[in-house]
Amino acid sequence: MLCREHDGNEEEKGMGRTWNRDMTPSERLLALYSMLLFSGRTVSLTELSRELACSKQTVRRLVDQLEASPFGRILRSMHGREVMYRMERPAVLPKISLDPEGLQQLALCRAFLCHLLPETMQRTMEAALQQASAYLPAGEMLGDAEEIGRALAKGPIDYAPFQQDLQTLIDAIGRRRVCVVTYRAVSGSGEKRHFFAPQKLLAYHESLYVHGWMVSEKGRAEPLYDSPTNLALHRMTSVRMTRRSCEGVGREEDDTEGCFGLMGCRPFTVRVRFAASSAAYASEHGEMAQYNRSYQANSACKEAIEQTISAHYAENRLDTEAAVKDVLEKFGTERVQFILANTIQHKNHDGRISQDNKAWAKTIPMLEDSGASRHCAYLVVDQVNPGLTDLFTRQFRKVAQEQQKSSVLQKLKQEPPARKPATPKKREPER
């Protein structure tokens, strides 16, 4: 149906965002035509803008140009407030030549992911690539992708017993159908039956998951929760596709891209301390902001120790109990321990620090690479007398030891007493 194009946000002006200006208008038009023609699916205006690396207004102009050409009819529809596009399949498809580079990259993707799929699916992929390579231009060859790269997995799951369930889920995703899934939880609390609207397959830590929504048992499929669910394929004991449609269930934009090793879930707060040697890894993975925040927190802890010692020192006496309490309430045991141990290791030559504290500091592991040494040198408590730092450290160790004892006692109280093994009964000799 024809409708007014409108989305939830006004057309952006390109401010603060760098579009791909290497593509010519003709290349973008061809890319748009290929996406709509060969995918055969309905694509949102937002997705087209992202894939083509251009503004939504540019996508609208490209769509208008396609409509004015005889290459195919474009159908519009609305999903919520988002305009969607789909191209009718023409009676005669255009003649194209296969790209050997594209097939080579596809074969490489297969080499990286095929260990996650059952063997029969691997053979199907191999046959499809071989058939496609037969239509390459004369003189072009696909080659062996496994000579370039392959996947190494530690203890991969054998998904051969789950091939039928996997195919059922793939069909349900394509047809937007609700599935009845019998699922065995990781806690081993037995099997439960769920009505599940699958939306996509996820590969995560050498395992396959199904991303979707728990929905109502009867009537129109309505989400039971505010957030989607990820179910592990290897914990499914049965999957059955129903005739119920899940069209329109939870079709929002995916906001889990770029997560630092975490799957999407309900928001929660954590405190992470990054070692200095992690800077290179964090930079490569776009996580320098988190690394910088960790370093800033360490620096703030070091300054807080200096200021607190100065504030609680009067008349040649340091109130160590109050000083340690104030710093621990703000920064926690682990970070304070790191700063104190780092300080004493850097002042190992100072006679004003006790041998007992020096021996303790050596038990706290510190990274010794050049990056770590350079950063840790700035995290030394050096604005107060080392003798006061020694007194502060002694009180901190006492408090930390008491906290550890309290934690162990609490755990022992929660654990049930161990039962004595029953004495085996003597067996009478057979007669």
C-alpha cells in the first residue's frame, strides 16, 4: 500500500556523523537495487540508511529513481512509525556475473562458522559454494578458503542431534511463526514448555542461541516480558512450529551491538579495574573509555588516601581507624589494596615502611610490562610521610582480614553440615 513516509525521528542533517562519500550515486543506486531484489525481504528505511552509509533523505531519492525505472516495483508498508520497503520479484531476473572475491569471502565465513553447524548443513554449504563457483567467469577460481583461515574451538558442542530443531527454528524465523519449545534450564530444575517467537540465531562463545520473545499461550502473540530472551539451542529438547503468527512482536532496533563480551540482558552496574597492559587490547576493541575510567578511579583513590591521611593526622597522631573507614567506603577493598601494594613496592627501599608491610605488598601481583610500569608509577601515595602510609596500610590489612573472616563464617553458616557416610552393611555369605 502507498503511505506517507515518516519515522520516529526527523531526518538527520548529517551533523556529527561521517557518511561514506567514496560511493558514487550510481554505486549506491545499484547497492540499493541489489539489497531489495536479491534479499526478497522487507527492509526498513533506517536499515537501508545504515547499510548504504547515507542519510534517510538520500535513500528516499534513490527509491524514487528505482520506481521511475522499469527494473521492478517497490512496495511500501508501515511497521509502527517506520516505513518499510520491499521489491516485487520481476518475471525475468537480470543477468549478472558472480564475483570471485565475494565468493571467496563467503567461503571464508563458512570456514569460520561451519563448526557450529551439523555436518549435513556443512555439506549443503559446501555443495552450494561449489555450484556457484561453476558460474564464475572463465579463468576465475574460488580456491580453498581453509588455506587462508579456519576456526579453532575448545570443546565445541556437537549440534548434529539438534539439526531438525535448528531447521524448524530457521523456518519459523522466516515465516514469523510462534514455536512451542521444551527447554531444559542450566540449573537442571527440569524441563519447561515455552511459547516462543524466534527472531534470529546468535553465535556466542562457540554456542548457538535463539534470540526472541516469550509470548502468550493463546490468542494474539503478546510479549510476556519487557525484554527479549536468548535460549541455548543445545538445551532445547523439542521444538514445534505452530500456525500462530508473531508478526510485529518486538521488532525494535538491536541495541546489543558493540557489547564488551556481554550478551544483552537487563541493565546492571559493575565496577571493573583494568590492568595497564589491557590498554592495547581495549584500544583495539574500542574500549579505551572504560580503561581510562578505571585509571581515573585508581588515581582518585590514590589522592583520597593522601587527603584522608592528612585530614585525620593531628597532634602527632593518625586516626587510622577513621581514615581507613572513609577510604574503603568510597573505593572498596580491592582498589585500595592495589594502590597501597603498588606504593610500597615502589618504596621498597624506604626504611620508614615496615618489613611486614613490604612482605605483604610482594604477595599482591603487579603487571611488570613497560606499559604497566609507566602507569603504576603515577599511582604512588607520595604526598604524605611514608611512616603514615605504613600505619594506614597496617590498619587496612587488619580491616581486610576481618572482612575476609566474616565472609568465610557467613558462608559456613549458610552451608548445611556434611553428612557422615552411612556404614555399609555386612553381606551374609551366599548359601
